[in-house]
Amino acid sequence: IDTCIVGDDSTCDVSQHEICRTESGVSACHCRPGTARRKHRDPCRKIVSVLLSLRVDRIYERRIVWANELLEKSSESYEQLAYEAERALESAMSMTPFSDEYLGASVNNIYQGDRAQGQAGVFVNVTLQLEENADTARPSVRGDIQKHLLGVIQRRSNNVGNSALWVDSPPGSVSSLQDLDECSSPELHDCHLQADCINTFGSFKCQCRAGFRDPWPDNKHRAGRHCEQCSPAHCNNRGECRYQNGLEVCTCTGNYYGSQCELDGEVLGVAIGASVAAIIIIGLTLVCLVMWSRKWSREQKAAVGSPVFGYMATAGNTVKTPVVGAPPYQLTLEDRLRWAQIADVMAQANHYA
């Protein structure tokens, strides 16, 4: 019976670093890659993972001889030897100073040693998982584990812990330990599809790629596990939206411009062209008005010497002006008649027209 929903981590205890995964056709809550626990109900703890190869020569009194069926993980021989190897390492690690940190072992494969290199026999390649702390996070811990395991085998008279597995002699029975590269397989890490996996000793870390935002960049257990991409709607679906320093930045396509691609270049070009045309028309209109004004002023000045105004200055028809300091000038009936005659002459000459 499925106990969780694959893809929905909320159905598991996220605070305990659990994730929903399907194994053997059943979906259940397991520890995230990079974490492990001894028992199912225990919290998942951060681990250091290392590889070692264990030579096995006998199961009790029966000598182990290489057979091609040991390459098949579904074969009975492979399953039996893998089971006994995991139990043997669990027993042997309990007899070392790392008994409290040891969380488990899993068999990766079984292979035949190279006799030309002095490694004849059948070897089981295993991943050891230790709880991460200041002691186990040291790269030199690999040599310490190898030394203590060889010591256990020697004290137990070639028995690997208290198990069914035996070796002919301790030398060469435990190979040099190597760091597990979790980034070599997507099954060994849980980085987001848009994140880069960076291998470190005993573990790994995830880092969101450029253009994506990490909600938890400062949390080493959650960084790079979920990388967010800004929505194209932020750019009005007219360009590519990417995160830069946590801010949404648009790279517009086609003729679109603006911080959110809100400006259409074609429409903007037409608007600018129309504005320029309007400015030119207004400028030309102003020039014409100035020229007409100047022409009108010249005509006004020229009109002073015209026959009409000459008539006004003829003898006996002088326009009277008031004396300085005298009362305002008063038009007589004679003056009014004279101005009426002038207006009639101007109208007939159509001077202003």
C-alpha cells in the first residue's frame, strides 16, 4: 500500500529530510539523498558516504569462486553474497571507534579481482554511510576506517566481524576507501533539474544555475533543491524573464522595449514620427506668422506717406493736438466731419484690404 504521493513531498516529513520514492512497486517515505537512518522511524541524518571493496574468500567453510552469475543482481548467488557482505560490515563497524556514527552499508556490485595486480579473488564493492560530524567529515577518515576494519579482521582470526564471511588473510582484504561521487548519478543526489550538482568529500551540494532564483540559498540542506524561474507574464509574454541578483530582468524579443517589454517599437516609431511631423508643421506655421507680421508692420509704416494720410496733412486741414499741460483735446463738429471724409476715402481706396 502506498503511504505517500510521489512528487508531493508534503505527504512525508520534510523537516526530517524525507522524500516520497517508489521502490519495488511501493511508494513510501525514504531519506533524501545525502541523508540516512538506521531504523525506519528514526530521523534522517546528514551522512558522509565512502566506497570500499571487501575481498571475500569463504562463506563459513565454503570457498567463494567467481562465476558470471555474480554479475546479475537478480541471481540467487549475488543476493546471498550481497546480504552477507552488508551484515558482515555492520558487525565489523560495530567493533570500531565509528560504531556510533555508522548508519548502514549498501552493495553496489560484485566483481572479480585482477590477478595481474595482485588482487585475485571475489570483491564486493560497498558504500559505507556514516553520520556527518567533525570527525567523519575529514578526508583522512578513509584511512582510519580501513585501518580499524583490518584490525577487526585480524583480531577475529580472519572473520569479517561476527559474520559468515571469512578471508584467507587480512592484507588486501579491505581496499583503500574512496569518496563517493554523488553527482555521477541522478539517483545519488536530489538537485533540481535547473541546478548544478557539486561533489564534495563524503557528500554534495546543489547550486541553482544563472537566471534562476533559489528560495533557500543559505540552507545547505535545501539549497539548489528548488530553483524558481520568473514567469513570462512579468515581461508581458514578449521576452525571456530571468533572475539577476534576486530581481526579475526581461530580455525582450522582436521590436519590444522597456523594463517589462511593455513598449512596442513599431507603435513607438509611428508615434515619434507623428510627433516630429507635428513639430515641423507648428514650426513652419510660426515662421509664416512672423513673416506675415513683419510684412504687415512694413505696410503700416508705408501707409503713413499714402495719399489718404497726405490729405490729413493738407493746408487748412491740420490735425490739432492739445498743448502740453492743457486740458484734453476736444473734437469740434468740423473735426468730426473731416474724419468722416478721411474714413470714406480709405474705404474707397480699400487700403487695408
